[in-house]
Amino acid sequence: MQIIEEKSRREALIDAASHLFRSKGYERTSVRDLAQAVGMQSGSLFYHFRSKAEILEAVMAQGVSDITENARQALQHVQGPKQRLSTLMQVHLAALLGSSQNALEVLLYEWDSLEPDARERIVRLRDEYEKIWQQILDEAAQAGLIPDDTTLLRKMLFGSLNWTVQWFRPSGNLSIEQLADRMLRLIMR
């Protein structure tokens, strides 16, 4: 039972940190802010993490790990390059604009706050996610559905998809699925 409580407390800290780092910024979020968000004493944080920097890394790692796992699971049930690319775009947007929004936005906007060794670990996680994209884009290019320069296309798509956090509103005219479909049609031949 103690292990479950400790894991839950750690997860609560990561979740609270993702919200605080996104709303206040990493530098402006204090250890006291983090502790208050989960109802503990400031010093108690260090039972779960060695430093605030380690919490930042955990937030980013959780965001990348979640989106990677969601992509892998969603793609297991999808055949054909067009459908696979559509699914991947929907998964990315759903995570970015939904359940993992704060963690992924922290990844996007607090990148420079990572310590160098933490950055290397997050890059390795990010690379795993990008490999999934690269494979799907290469399949779509081989099928003649999209342009051949899939590496540049991947970077362009990430820029476009990631920027949606600035302008997409769930209460707007498009659902996440409709947005993914319309964005996909823009790159299809």
C-alpha cells in the first residue's frame, strides 16, 4: 500500500508541476508552489525528487512517454499509410490539446531550462517518438501520397501541429479529429 501511495504522490507532483510550469513558467515556480499544490511541506518534495530540475525532466519525460505510447497503441489497429498518418496526427493533436497538454507545452516552451544531461535523456525519448512519425511518413511517401522529403515534412508538421496550442479552441468550429483531417489534406497529393 505504501508503494502505491508513494507512486500516486509522485504522479500528483508531476501533474501539479506540469500545470504550474506551464502557467507560471519553470523559473517563476517555486518549490513551495509545487509543495502547496499537492498539500505537502516543501522539504517533502525531496523525498520524491532530488531537485526542481529533476521534476522538470519528469514532467517532460511523462509527456513524451505518454504520447509515444498512445501513438503505438493507436497504430496497432490501423492499416494503410493514409490511415496511419491520419491516426498519428489525431493522436498528436489529442495529446497536445487534451490530456497531456501541459506536459507537452512545458516540453515545447521550457526546453532551455533543462540541464544538459537531462536534455540528452529527453532527446532520446523524443527521438523514439519521431522514429514513429518518420516511418509513417516514409510509408506515405512510398505510396505516393505525400512529398518525398519526409524529414523536412516531419519537422514542418511538428511545427504546425505544435503551434495549434496557441490558436485551437475546443469550443470552436472544428473538433480535434476534423482539424487533423483538414491538416492532412493540406499535405496530401
